[in-house]
Amino acid sequence: MSDHKPDADATTTTTSTEPDQSKRTSFKAMMAYAKPHKLTFLGIFLCSLLGISAELLQPYLVKIAIDDHLAIGQTSVAFLVQLAAIYLGLAVISFVFTYVQNNLLQHVGQNIVSRIRKDLFRHISKMSMSFFDRFHIGSLVTNVSSDTETISSFFTQVLLSLIRDGMMLVLIIFFMFQLDPVLAGYSLLVLPIIAIVAVLFRSRLRKAYQNARTRLSRLIAFTAENLSGMFLIQAFHQEEEQKKRFSEKNQDHLQANITQARSNVIFNRTFDILGNAALVMMVWLGGRAVLGESLQVGVLYAFISYIRQFFQPINQITMQWNTFQSTTVSMDRIWKILSTRPEVADPKPQDANKLEPQFVMGQVDFNDVSFGYHPDRALIEHLNLHLYPGEMVGIVGTTGAGKSTLISLLNRFYDVQAGRIEIDGTDIRQIPQANLHRIVGLIQQEPFLFSGTIIDNVRMFREDISREKAIEACRFVGAAAMIERLPEGYDTRLSERGSGLSAGQRQLISFARIVVFEPRVLILDEATANLDSHTEQLVQQALETVSQGRTTIVIAHRLSTVMHADRILVMENGEIVEEGSHQNLIAAKGVYADLYKHAREAGEDHTAVSG
């Protein structure tokens, strides 16, 4: 591609200055994923109610035993056995319903997050190329993996806390008022203090979590970039420099996590202090009431048990506040992706023209086309170019001339800003992208192979394409001999990007892929740029075979690739400055002739300036 793309954005975080409406929208959008599971959530609520009720009845049961039986001398063994059996039964009921509740919540939570992750991946795969100019791959990986895991924690931890601990808090207050309204009233005095502490810590915790997530995203993006460019780092001996830069980013992330952890500790310990202070106050007040014989011992025991439990759900909820802060940041980040609409969109069904590849002749027309990656900086202006069915056209030119941009426009990775690009007289903006990419096939300088077998890479993991057809395609382009020499032949598994195969072998597999999918317009974007002379001859033979009957566009790094083309176009600054056959362009003694002359002087009579 040309060097005139927009600068990529390092992160996708939602800043704290965004309107609250955006945060509410992202939260509402994520909650919409929970709607299909309403009945399951009802079951979780009922299980929580039954489990918590059984748990909270235990101190009340002990209070009855102390005040109504033991205090008046009823100490028979039968009574104690009966009391123990009831207490054990309540414990079992609490355990069973808590177990069922946790399993239901984990099931629904994981299903929700699985759907979010699936929708997010599908949405990213539909985005225009301009989207990937703005968002780093590492940042998107963080969105799909780390951010969705954070949302998973919300459904399996935060939501559990809100349901269970919220319900427990309400029931504890109910039981405390049943025991002694005065002591219960004193207990509630601490709630306004809790609310004030939560408000004071809210912005600080959110900022700490947001900063940690941002720095993690930057660290992942840097790591992904370096792993992709490791060959270049080693070639230029930049290991120490990159190690230094990684250490700086890692240190930034460490400091952000320490700040976040420090805020969490202060926040949680503040509530511990409040809980202990409230407990001391209740013991003092209750003890005085017992000594004054205005309060029964059993009531004080049950009340102390409840006051201990009273701060447990509050503490749990406040501890989950940390996860909730992280969740809101992750929801904002994911919603920013999901709410981004592709700049290149399919036509409306009533406007679509579904050209079928088998009926396409291959006429390609660029009519008065203008385009620039930046709106105020045009790279191509008022370009007119016409390619005829079955014609092979070579395109040469210096870096930034617009060659690869031309190809990106034909593939509709970007939309033209003025003019029209047509295939067989149909504007490509009226052709659904799925149909367009079946009509136009692209082979790039660095063919991308996925982890999987060779046969899977040839047919792009589509089971509806038979193995026999894929093997026949490999034979057609001359790749069969190379593949059959491999240990497991067509079932040889490739690692990421096809490492283990030479550049020529990877390129031959990409040619076989083109034969399988049978596009009517074929584009080779510097497809022989990194090949040695022998491998280039093999690829050139494959090209001649594959291009038969197809309109073929060849962007050339080496002039030998296009010397035998029907036409050669020379581009400069987004314009076609020369056009003709190899011999005619040499005779014209223009830009092409200079390129050819410089290549010969360099001892490479088939090499041109790269672009």
C-alpha cells in the first residue's frame, strides 16, 4: 500500500471526558445480551432467596434455643438433637441452593460473553480497511480477549454479588428489626458514611482502572508489532533497543497496576474499619442492655451474628466495585468497536446488483476517479483507466505513485471520493462485497497462510470445496511436486503465516487458492518482489497459467514480470504518465525507459523501482 495512510490510533479506550450518555448506552447495549436468559436469571434469584433465607435463619434458631429453652432450663438431649438436625438441614438447604445458583450464573454468564466475543469478532471482520488503519491489531486482540473476560467477570462475580449480597443485606436488616428496632436503627447510621466513602473513591478507582487498561493495551500492541517484525529487529540488531522500549511500557503498566492496587486496598480497608467500629458499638450498646435486663442474651447473640454478616455483603459489594469499574471501561471499549459502522457498506437489497462470477466478462473501468487517505490530501485525481476482458495489464512506478491504492479501490477496501469504478458496466458500490470478492481475486507480495493444513489453506477451510478440486488446483499451478515432497503431503500442517515454507512455495499455494475460487479479475500486487530468479520463473509460469481467460492486473517490482503484458501503465503521483507495450515504452525513451535503464545498469535487467 501507499505510505499515505492515516496514522494508527494506539488505543481504543473511552476517556473519562466522554458524556455519561455514552457510558449508559454501552452498558445498556451489553445488558441487552442478558435478555434471552430472563428465565435463568429468575431461577438464580429464587435460588439465592432460598439459600440466603436458610443461612440467615440459623442465628435466629440459636436465639430461640437460648431464650426460649436453655434460659428456662429446657436442656433435654432430645431437644438438642432436634435443634442440631434443624440447624444441619438449614445448612444443607443453603449449600444446595447456593451451588445451583452459582452453576446457573456461570452457565448464563459464559454464554453471554461467548456471544459478545462472537459478535465482536464478526463485526471486526466486516470492517473496512480504514478501520484497521486507525486501530492497532494488538488493541483489537485486547478487545476480543481481555475485555470480554472482564465482562465475563461482571456476569459471574459482580452480578452474583448484586443479587446474593444485595438480597442478604435486605434480609439481614429485616431480621435485625425483628429482633430489636432500636439496635437496628443504630446499625443503619453507618450507611450514609458508606455512601460518602463510595462516592469519594468512585472517580479515583475508575481513573486507576482506565489507566491500567490503557497501558495494558499499549503493551499488547507493542508486543504484537514486535513479534510480527522480529526478522527486521534481528536483521538490524535492534533487540536491545526494543527490549528497552518494552521495559518502559512494562514499567508503565506496572506502575498503573500498583496505583490501582493501592486504591483498592485503601478502599477495602476503610470498609473493614467501619465494620469493626460498628460491631464494637453494637456489643457495647447490646451488652449494657443485657446487663440492664432490657435485652435477652439470645437476642444479643443473634444480633451480633447479623451485624457481622451485615458488613460481609457490603464489603463484598464494595470489593466488586473494582471489577465493576474495570467492566465499565471494557464495555465502553467494546461498544466503541461495535458502534463503529464500516465506511464501505453493502448496497441496500433493492439497489444491489448481484453479479455472478461465471457471467462476468472482466471489463474494468475507472471513470474520473479521485481518492485520498486524508480528505484534504488527494493521492489520485480524475483518473480514467479502462481494462478489457482477458487483458493483462502491468503497472509500474515509484513508491507512493498510487499503484497499490488503485488495487485497493478495485477491491473496494476503500471507496472512491469521486468518480466510479465499474465491472462490466456495474458500479462496484452496487455489488455486494461477498460477490465482488468472488469476482476480483488478489495475490499479495506476502501471501498470508493460516495455521492449518495445506489443503485447508488452498480451499480456505471451506468444506464445500472438495479435496480433489483443491489438489487439482495445486497441480494446475505447478505446486503439486513441491507439496508431495513434504512429510505429510497435502495434510502437512503449517504454523502461523506458513513459516517453514519458502516465499515461492507460499506464493504457489496462493495461486492454487485463486484457481479454486475462480475469480474473473486477477490482481497480483508485487507477487514476485521477494523471489529469487529460479522461484520467480516457477511463479511466472503459474501466473501465465492462472491468468488465461482472466482480466489480470500485475503490479510489478521486476520489469520481467510485466514485459510480456498486453499493456504496461507507468504511474507517477497518482497519474498514468505513460502507457503501451514494453517495446513501445522503451522506444518512447520516457519514465519506463529510465526505469529499465537503471535496472540494467544495476545488473538486474528485470528489476524496477519498488512501490
